[in-house]
Amino acid sequence: MDITITINEKKPSPMEQLQSPELNPPNLLTLPPEIQAKILSHLAASFGRSSIQPVLRTCKTLHEVALPISVSEFRNTHESKVQGPCSRLRNAQFLRYILVSKPWLAKHVNTVIFGQISNGDDEESREYTEGGEPDPRIATDKELAVYRQHIELILGQLPSGYTDKWCNHWMLDLKRGTSDAQISLILLACPNIRTILFEMSRHKSHFVRLLNLVRSLVDINTSIHTPGSEWGDGNHPDMVIPLSNVQDVFHETVNYRSGYSEFDMDGPDLFALPRLRFYECILARGNDATERRFGDLPRGSSSVEEITLHSSSSTPGALKKMLRTCRTLKKFEFTHYGYDMSGLMTPRDILHAVLPHADTIEDLYINMDDVWDKGWNWQDNPERLYMGTQLRELRVLKRLTLGMQALTGMLGAKHLNHTQVAHQMPMQIEGATRLVDCLPENLEYLKVCMCGLGIVEQVEDLIKAVEEGDRFRKLTHICLLFNGWTTEKEVDKSQVRLVCQAPGVHLEIDFQNPIRAAFDLGRTIGEEASKQPCNVTSRIHAQNRRQHYFETRGGSETTWYSRHL
């Protein structure tokens, strides 16, 4: 006879369940608020659709943590994911949210990304409310009164009364709903913005005046703390300076014919932002006007430490004045877009602009087209075609990427048929310095682009110096990038017999085809699904493509020769 005994166990109470780690394993709600915020911050993506909004509707605890994160980044770009006007309605909704509905959130905005803005003359009028009807009044009188308070708080710090006229003009444009007025107010009213990404816009007024305002307030605030100055009597409080916490600025255009035509207006004013450290621009055009406006900035007044100019052109004077404003320059990258010959600059010009920062610059990346860059009377000053021994004066330089001609005065190919000018070029400039005699001694990474067979002998000298250990003791990576489309006509790859026996030194050799070389020069423009142009280095529209570009530039798709010893 089988006997079954049933024991009724007492179930734990709800309170016991909460207190028991076995019954209630750790979850998101049990973590400290700062850890929750760190986790949820990854849902506020810069690209694509943000996933933070659904978290706001989960529970009160996560709502409180996620709400500041939900406004940490404001993105308003063209719906087609290419350059174009930003939405005025979205601007108005964001302003209403952070300045009227929940004004305490304005301090949590740290990234602003916007497309082309306008003062209204050429704005698209197809802005719709959720009901599908045009919104006839983007801001109410109550909202406009709040906006005026923010504007008057900042503009009222200036000693002259001219700001009254500007304030009234700004308010009128806010009532009209122009994107220029809206974006400028967002930038004015959010005190902790760290990053600004935007597209070049013409016909803007308030944005330009806002940047000028920041320069004026910085100058006055400096004067306040300068004994003997007009304001230096110790009776004035610190100025409230908008954009004073911005550290990172990126701006771009996709107009390869005209380039960033407003660079002379935007660039110098951005360099005057008091805490800016990272500056990047696509298709910058440095002309005489750029030189004059950068010249208005005092030497060493800018906090910019890293400058990247993609597919850009500049006059020597404009570049020199730009770099002289930097107090401490650590990185400079310049890729020359050869279509625009009005801003022609040679390797020697770049070196002279960089030399004042010889004690601070650690990373130098220069990529120039050895064919396009000969559209000037080089015969009178052939030494400008290469940098020479002054390059050694960059005493703390760690990383160097430079073309063969800029280093050695030698062209990388005999068959240059892109322009008639190229046929007149000699294969080597007489008196040019050898590779081992111009490289900085503390170099750790060297990449030579646009190589021809003429550099092989000079690289052998460099390898010998590295193997002997008397020079270039920190050099651990040497990369040569040959012009495969020309070299292959004359020599087989196997004839480039370079071996480095120095322990820990990585020797890499690649051959590029013309498409890949043009890609590295920034000539090609990627396309999104809409078939509209999108620059491959864009931080606004091409995050994944940009990342792939930086991971693979300066090489072939597959490295055919790579050796570690």
C-alpha cells in the first residue's frame, strides 16, 4: 500500500520576497540611480531613432532617471538623411519643452545637431501639426515672453544699447518661426552644451551674431579680471557667456564645387569659443577674407588643440593665421581637395604654419595630390614642394602621415597624364633632403603615401638606422603606400624587397588603386538610400561609413604584405 504525504509549505510574504536576494535577483530598478543613468544613456543614440522615449512610460523611477537623458541630445536634420533644411516645427516643440514646460531640463542638453538653417527668406513652408494643418503660430505670446527673458538676460550684459534692436528683431523672427532664430535661441539658452554638429547655411543672421556675441562677452569678461582695464575695478561679476562649455564642433557641406563658402565667417568665430578643443570641417575654403578674420584673433587666444580639415583648400596666409590662434596645438590633419586651385598650398607652407607648435604637436596627417597640387609656377620655388630638414624641429611628434614628395622631393610615378603640368615635373627636386635626415627623432608611427620605387633606397637607409638602434628608437610602425596603378606597369610587387629585423617594429607595404587613392583624398561622395550626396566623413549622416573610412584609409582593402618581427 503506497502512502503519499503532502506538506504544505508557507509561501513567503511580498515583503520577504523583496528582502530575499534568492527570490528577488538584482535588476535595473535595484541599481543606484547613477548606474541606471549610465545604462540608459546608451539608448539616446546619436544616429537613427532614439530608444529612450519608451523608458519614460515604464515607471516613475525610470521616468525620473531617463527624463534628463531624453533631452541630452537634440537632433534636427533633414528627413531624407542628407543635407537640407531642419524642421522649424521640431525646433519650436523642443524650445517649448525645455524653456516653458520643463525649464529645468535646459541644463541637461549637451549635444545639438542641426541641418541647414535660414532667416526665413527661403524656408520651406510645409510645416504641419499632428492634425495635418499648417501651424499658423509656432510660438504663443506666453512662450514668446519666456523666450524674451532668456534673450534679454544675455544681451543685457553688453554696455551699449544696440542689443535692444537685435532683441526685437530676434523676437520677430521667433514669432515668424525662422529656423535661424529658433536654433540660435536653443544654443543661447542651454548652458552646458558640449558638442555642436551642423551643416553650412546661407542667409543666417542670429546664428552669426550669437557667435560674435560670445567673442564680445569673452573679451569683456577677460577685461573684468585685468587690473587697470576699463572693467578691471573688481566691482563687476563674471559674465554669463553662452556656448562657454562647448568643446567639440563639426560642420560640413557637400558642395564640392563651391566648398564651405562661409568658412571665413563661421571658422574664426568658432575658434573664439572659450573652451573649444576639437574642431573639424569638411570642404573648408581658406581665402584672403579668412586670413583677415583669423588675424583679428590674438595669437594663442584659442583653446583648440585638434584641427581636422577634410577635402579642404587654403591659402598659406589663411592657414598660418588659423594655427597661430591656437594656444596648444596637438593634432593637425589636412586633406587637400584639388578641384579648387584658388587656395593652393604646398608642403613647405604647411610646415611653416605648424612650426610655431613644434613643442606640442604630436600627430600630423597631410594628404595632398601630387598631380593636382602642381597648378602653380613651381619652377621658381621648387623647394616648396617638400618639407625639408625643418620637419625635424617637430620635437614631440609621434605620428606622421605624409606623401613621398612632401618628404623626399621625389614624385612617385613616371606616368603622370592627369594634366599637362604634370608632364613638366622632374622626378626629383635637386637638393631635396633624404628621408633619414628630415624625420623627427621621437617619431613612433610613420606612413608615407603616394610612393614610387624611388623611395625604396631611402627606406633601406631608415630601416638600417632603426636596426642599429642609434636613431629613431621609438619608431615601431613603418608603412609605405605605393601607387599601384602606375608602379605595376614598371615593376612587380615582389621587387619591393624590404625587411626590417628590428624587434617590435612593424613594417607594412600596400599598393593602392586609383579609386582607393581618390577615396583617401576625399574625392568620392557616398550615397544614402535616397541617392543624394552624403560625405563619407560626415559625423551627421554617415557614422558607420565614417568609422569604416578611418579604419581602412591609407591602405588597400586587404594588406598584401604585413610582417611583424
